[in-house]
Amino acid sequence: MVANMMDQKDIDRHWMTETLELAEKGAGLTSPNPIVGALIVKNGEVIGRGFHHRAGGPHAEVLALKQAGEQSNGATLYTNLEPCTHYGKTPPCIEAIIAAGISTVVCAMVDPNPKVNGLGVRILRENGIGVRVGVLQDAAVRLNEAHVKYIVTGRPLVTLKIAQTLDGKIAPIGGRGVMLTGNESQQFVHSLRSRSDAVLVGKNTVLADDPRLTVRAIKGRDPIRLILDSWGKIPTSAKVFAGNDDKKTVRIGLTIGRRPPTTPHPDCFDWWVNPDDRHQVNLHEVLETAGRNNITSILVEGGGEVFGSFLREKLADKIHLLIAARFLGTGVNSLGKWKATSPSDAVRLTDANVRWLGRDLLVTGYPDYDPEPDAPPAKVETDERKSDVAVPAASAEGDTAV
């Protein structure tokens, strides 16, 4: 039971924190729907819990109301997203909330979907239900950042995952990709894959590493695999094509290079896009095509030229930079040939967070492509946990595009 000494704002934050944790159980499972959790609280106790498990399945609010039953009458419902008002694959949650006799609804954020966007709040209030909006809103937006980006722009959220050495190398020159980071980082990367709709790599990464791009280090679902292959150079024997039982591999080639393949890629879908001004795959068209195919999030895993291209085109929304505590000397640069033309053009990370993953350092942030000239450096939050930062031994269980 929540302590009686807490004021209403503290109480709301307490239950919304639990609601967000509940919602996160659906991460990676609900796309293209948002991640949503719901709690029903009465007399300081939770009487119903629910989270959205999959697109087309019952919504979080409905599951929580079902668990609470008749006790819902006069209770407060907490949800991280404004309840829906429209018919889709399921009826609108708003009708179930009103019918159950809920007295108050507390939601973290208004739904950016034009079909809702404040309508749910208005209908609830018109039916005599109290509504409080904006409790832990920033955390709620971050939780559903991919859905928000997709709904607002029609494009997926693009996250770069870069694993490099202290001197900015991702692989030896001309050599096969090596495992630079450790087991904890590998588990983190596979968790990112499981939560993403798609993972994207370039031709060179496939030719060098021959990755599967599946989820194996943890229990989770495999993403769609997007392969940039402008001229169809990747052999059919590549692991990403062979044994493609889930039929989730998409090869992306140039329209000007389209031709009947001499050796078709079995169980592989093709997207054809126009070249950009560098005669490479037009990444803007790739993202537009992904959005039309209900892909709300893409994890970009390499290689250096691909990372650099997304930064040059200002298309990366988020970055996870894994830094192994070792030097490689000569090697493949993590950003390929991309470079800022002047210090003022440097891309800064905002809302940056730094923490340890075993002996690897993880820096997470959001690129700011047009920062104010005199803007102060971004505030960096650090994990104060002490760690042994000795250089880890080479391991076959590390992190690369596998």
C-alpha cells in the first residue's frame, strides 16, 4: 500500500513508474502498435494489471479491467498512453473504461496518433471521468520513441549500434570481423535486435563476417534483416540468405542495377530504390519503403561506410556506441570516410548516458545535427558502479555482426 504521507503527485509517479515497467514487458512484441501497460488502483492497492502483448491482441486497459472485474467501479486507471478511441482489430478501450465505472484516468502522454491525439481525454472528461495527463511524460515518450517517430513521420526510428576499439576501429584492414567486445555487450546487442522490427547491414559486413543477424544470446524474436546490396554482389550461400526459413531477409538493390538474377536468392524479398548523388542506395527511400511496410524501428549494425552514410544524411535518431578497452592500430574506421567539415559541423549527442557492460563502455545518446554554436556540452549521466577496466582477453563470444 502506498504510504499515506505521499501527496497526489508522488502517488501518481509511484504508480506510473510501475505502469511503465509493466508496459516494457511488451517491448519488441507489439509493433506497429505502441508499448502500453495499465494498472487499476483502488484504496492504495493494485486490483488489475495488463500490458499489450501483440498487435491484434487485447489492449492493456482491457486486460487490466478484466482482472479487476467489478472492483473497477470507482477505481483509478494508470496507463502510459492515452486510451484509444477508434476501432481497429479490437474495440476502443475508451468504451470499456467508461462501462467499468472508472472514476479517474492518469496517463503519461497524449497519443500522437491523429485518430486519437487528445480525443480520448476529451471523451473521458465529457463522461464525468477525471483525467490527469503528463505524469512521467519524458519516460513514456522514450519508451515509445519508435512508435512516436513512425506515427508522426511515417518512417522508422533509426538506431546505430557501433562496436569499436578505443582508437575508433571496428575491424582489421582487409580482415574478417573480430569480436571486440564481451559477453555482456553481445547480450545487449541481441536484446536490441529482439526489440527492433528490423536490423540493417551493408554488403561489406555480410561479405566480411557472414552474419546470421538473428537473436541467440537471449530469448527473443528475430528481426527482419535488411541487406544493402546495390549490385547483387552477395552470394546465395551467405548465412543471411541460406536457411531463411522465417522469410525475413530483404535485399535492397539499385533500380539501375536490377536484372534477372543468374542465381536467385531463395526465400528472399527484394526492394529496389534509386541511387543517391553518390551512386549508392538512397537511404531516404529505404526508410520510406520500410515505413510503408510497417517497420517502425531499424537497428543499423554496420559497417563503417553505412554508419557514416546515416550520419552524413542526418538519418540516425539514436546511437549506442560500445567501446572495447583495447587498441587495434590500423583498421577499418567506425564511421568510414565520413567526417565533419569543421568543428562547428560536429554531431553532438544529447541526453547522453554512459555505463559499463562488463569491461566495455556503452555510450547512448541522440544526435543533434544542428546544435547552437555556443551551446554547452550535453549533460552526461554516468553509472558510478566501479569496474575493472583491464583489457579483456579475445573471445569467440564477443560482439560483432553475427
